[in-house]
Amino acid sequence: MRSTVTVFAALFAASLVATPIVISASNALATPDHTDVVAMPASVTPIEVAAVPAPVQAETCMRKVRVVYAGYANDTCRR
């Protein structure tokens, strides 16, 4: 029991010491607040535009009837 408390106390103390070190290191590696404007040439690549064909005409059936309900459809919707 006593060794468990000692290990816990050691881990707690180590975390207290390590926290400021980790925070200062992460702040040192962070992006600076100031930014410098750098002019970069942007290349423009021309693209070809082609006409797209019209979509296929939709079926006149509002409901597709399957085998189970085959008796409820009119003649144009049956396959």
C-alpha cells in the first residue's frame, strides 16, 4: 500500500514539473502571430469545355411495380 502511494506521488510530482515544460515547448513550436506577405505567381491552366448531352427521359410510371404487386399496375408500367 505504501509503495503504491509513493509511486502515485512521484507521478503526480513529475506531471507538475513536466506541464510547464511541455506548454513552453509547444508555444515555441507554434506559428508566430505576425505574417509576411509573399507574392507567388499563380499559373492558370486552360481547360476545354464540352457540351453535356441531355439526360434520358424519365419513365412515365410514378411507381415501379414488382412481382408481388404485378396485378396493381397498368400496362405501361409492367415489364
